[in-house]
Amino acid sequence: MQSHIKQFISWWHRTAPETPNSLPPLNRVSIAHLYFVCIHPFEDGNVRIARVLVEKALSDALGKPTLIALSQAIERNKNQYYVKLENNNKNDAMKLFKDFRGREPDIEPLLNRRGLK
């Protein structure tokens, strides 16, 4: 477990904005979310922490707070979110946020305006 967390932290720093290995913001948040949830380092709260990581990654990409209520969007579609998460634990990790984000119209305009899409 500890080695997985160290690998995650190393990956997080290597892929941050303005680094040689930076990733496009939505790719980074998708991978970070699924990566952390798959490690599952805590008995409870892993998904909540993963959502915080998503907000942090988006804020890093923007250089300021996002003001996107991702937790509220997920809460409104909680069952679908967990089905997608489970499917992506078995399949294509990038589809998690592409599929979920595509069904959440109130997030799309914010991402477009901030240049994250």
C-alpha cells in the first residue's frame, strides 16, 4: 500500500501543470481520481478524497480555485457514478470522467469557459 501511495504522489508531481510531463487537465483529473480510488488506502472516505484531488488538479490547471461543485454533481447521479467507477476499475479509466462529465450539463459550460475542455 505504501509503495502505491508513493508512486501516486510521484505521478501527481510529474504530471502537474508546467512540468515536462504535464497532462491535459481532464486527462489528469480522470487518471488521478481513478488511480487514488483503486489504491483505496483508507477504510472510508477514499472517494471523497479523490474528489478533493480532482478539484485540486483543476485548480492547479487554472491557477486559481475552480468553483465547480463536483461533489454536488456526483451526488445527484450517485448510482450512475458508482456504476461507472466500478466499470472503469475493470475497463478504460479515461471513460469515467468523459462519460460522467458528458451527462452533467452544468459542468460543461464552466469547463469550456475555463479552457479545460
